[in-house]
Amino acid sequence: MHLQHALFFTSVCLASPLAAQDGDWLQFRGTNGSSVASETSLPAFGPEEGTRWSTDVPAGHSSPCVVGGRIVLTGFADGKNVLVAIDRATGETAWTKEFAAGEQRPYFHPDAVPALSSPVSDGERVVAYFETYGIVATDLDGKLLWEKRLAHPGYVFGVGGSMLLFDGLLVLGRDGAPEAATLVMDVTDGSEVYRIDRIAFGESHGTPYLWRNADRDEFVIGGSNKVCSYDPGTGELLWFVDGTTSFPCTTPIGDEDTLYFAAWSTSNAEGRSFWEGAFARSLEITDAEVDDPALLFQRLDQNADGSVVPDEVPECRAKDAFGFLDRDQSGSWTLEELLTASENAGATGQNVMVAVARGAAGDASSKVRWTWTRGLPYVASPLLYGGRIWLFKSGGLATCLDAKTGKAIFDRERLSDRSEYYMSPVGVAGKVVVASAEGTVYVLDAKADDLVVEREVPFGADMFATPAIVGDTMYLRSATKLWAFGAPEE
């Protein structure tokens, strides 16, 4: 069976068109998953600057997929899953496909929406994944080619990960879903080529990453407490690193020699890290409150009635997940519930970044070149750009590391917007572009030895999607609007 898989992989490599097309951005973080825009420049942009066009789109947080003359997005409107294509030159809607929403379940976080997963393309077709429907594939004109219905994964935070598409293979991670597997399919018809058993892994939200290093191709998945690499032709495990975070939401990145994976979650945070992760967007946590969280509860309990209701909690991650911490669903927190939340942290694994050398086999702990444990991202995947690793932590903390040594160039420097950071940063023209969830977009100097903010552009709109930068145009999506910034196309 593995030989058949390997022969299929070889045949699609030979038969499929070249994945990377000039002027395309074919999947989450770009055609090669690097989040780097090559041979291009960064246009002027802003709510009233450099706008070629803007258009309303169905609500969602998926990133733009740019293929040919189309920009394709997923959304949710009128109780239906939506796949929409926008004309790249004019911003007009080229076509829309709707799919039944199916079973709806309540989310435990206000930022979770049905349309989180980004569509992918191979230049001939577009493929999208909806948590309440499954996988759908269309041609570039919107004609349905095939669909694959899948059971609701049961995630209480929505589906944060996207699909990986390379060499005719479509890869979808379903850790923690009913089948608990990574599905590898033929993109031409959706038929299963093989699946990787992931029953030992809990829920996760990263996107599989194709690592094309100097030795071989691998695809790498960050799962609960373990990052794993697999042979793309057979699905056989190549190597693993144990002890990573238990609830990863980030995607790996690599160069020809090293694979980098960084993830942080509340379940692996303890002490100050836990309380700052929960409240630091709005509150400065004192040492006394870290030592005795009852003091923090007293500060929150403004009317001193022994309970904390949502109106008493400032904007922060803990308020976003208020219902998750409200164990008895009474509409308020007790001191015991708050203390229980902190005691349940410190789960197996740790919040850590690992740099794994190529050529690993089996337990790759001896191949870990360096590790880093501060300023780690919750959702925004690390950026590898110009020999540096960029990390953006919730609360507006930016860290820059030397990729070869893991030494800090600067460590947890503060941006002005202290909200969440969901957008994965993009490297372009010697700059780093990143945005807060509340809509402040930053342009940073990618070569400076300190945090240098060249531009700070407030949009006043929720921003979660990673932008697509192709040619001299940036396509930027908020929850309900898509902008094209740059000079008009001739």
C-alpha cells in the first residue's frame, strides 16, 4: 500500500502544473507557505490611501487566495457557508457559491466564526473547507467539481487551520475530530490517497506545512505536545519532537536546513505567564496578584459581591473566553472557578519554540539546535525572513531572533495596540507587515536591531486574515471587507 502511495505521489509531481505561478498567492501564507512576498514592493495603504478598490465580502476571517484574475475567500452569510470570487482588477464579485451550514454549535470565544479556514488553489481549481459541511472544489469559474462531506469536528473555538495543497495532494488536519486523522486526498476528485492516524492527539488549529529542505520534502504538523514530520509519498512518520505545547494554533516554517515551530497556549502557562496571558491586554498584573490570585479576583469584583460578571472584566483574553471559565454556566465567576482555571494550567508539555535540523529520524530531540520560551505567539505563526524569526504575542509584544543561533535581536518590545494578534506576519521589501485583531496595521523595519515602526495605520475594523501581497498590490481583508492597495492595473 505504501508503494502505491509513493507511485501516486511521483505521478502527480510529474503530471501536475507548476504550483507557484507568477502573481499568485495560492494558499494560507502564500504559495510556498512562507508568508514572504518575493520580488515585489509594498504599496502605500490605508483607509483613505492607495486604495485601488474595496468591496464588502461575507463575514469571515479566512485569508485571500489569489489565483489568475480572481481573489477567492470563504465567508458565512444568511445561515450559509459561502465561497466567493472577486475580480482582481475591479473588485466586483465574479461568482458566489453557497453551501448548507449544517449543524451549528455554540462557540466558546467571540472571535470564532464559521469561516476561518483559508481556501487553496493549484492554478486550475479552488478548494475550500467548511466545518459544518466539508470540502468543496470548484473550477476558477465557480463550477462545482467535487465535494466531500465531513462530520462536524466538534471544536468549540471553530476550525483555525487551513489545508495544504502541493503536487496534486490535498492535506487536511483533523486532530481531535471524530476520525482523528490527517486526510491526504487527490485534489482532482477528493479521493483519499492515505490517512495518518492522529488518535493520540487532542484538538489543534495549525496548518500542515510542506518543508522542502536540502535533503528531501517533508510535511510537518504541530499537534498537542508533539511536532511531527511525515513522508509526503507514504505518510510514514519521519521524526518527532516531544514536549511542545498542548494546544497549538500556529504553523511551522523552515529553510533548507532547519524547521522552526513555536506555539503558546494558556494550558501550558503558569504563574505570571498565565495571568498576563489572561488579563494583560488591559491590566498590569502585580507580583502580589501572581502570588495570591484572590487579590486579582478582589480587583475584578468591583461591587464586592463575591462574584465577577462580564461587565466587571476589562477587554482581555479571559473576557473573550468568559463562558469557558464559567464552569457552572451561572453567568458569573466565583473565586473557586478563577483559581481552578489557573490550577488546570501547567498541562503536559511546555510553551516553547524549537529549531530542528534537517536529517532527523525518530526522536529528534538530539537534532534540536536551540529553543526559546519567551514572547511566543498564540495564533500568529512565526515569520522567517532575512535570517530572522519574528514572533508576535498577544498584547502587542514583538520578538526578533537570529534564526541560526536563536539569540534575541530584541525581546518582547511593545507595540501600541495591546489586543490579540491573529494575523500571521508577512515579509516584503525589507519590511514586516502585521496587524492587531482590532485593526491597527504596522509596517516594521525588518533589518533594524531594535523594534522600528515605520508606519502605524489604524483601520478600525477587525483583522484576523493574513494579507496576500503579489506584484505591487496588497490584498487586505477585515471581517467584512476586502481592499486592494496599489497602483491601478493597466
